[in-house]
Amino acid sequence: MLDANHLPKYRQKSRAFIADQLIKRMDEDSLGKAVSDELFERDYTVFDDLE
């Protein structure tokens, strides 16, 4: 989402800071869809090893 909105990686910043930057750059509908898409495409198999 950062790349798509031409934002830097913010490697040393908190999640709250990054979320605030995305909120400032994206309209509410686009942000909601982007978050939904990211969560849907997430690789949840990485959590299988934690059980």
C-alpha cells in the first residue's frame, strides 16, 4: 500500500504512524478496499507453524 501511494517504507516508524500517513493520502473508500485486499491476499500459512 505504501508503494502504491508513493510513500517511503517508514521502517523505523510505528504502525500507527504508517496508518496515519495512509489515511492522509487515501480517501476512505480506497483505503478500506486496499486494506481488505491486503488481508484477503495475506499468506496465513505462516501461522500454521505456531500451533
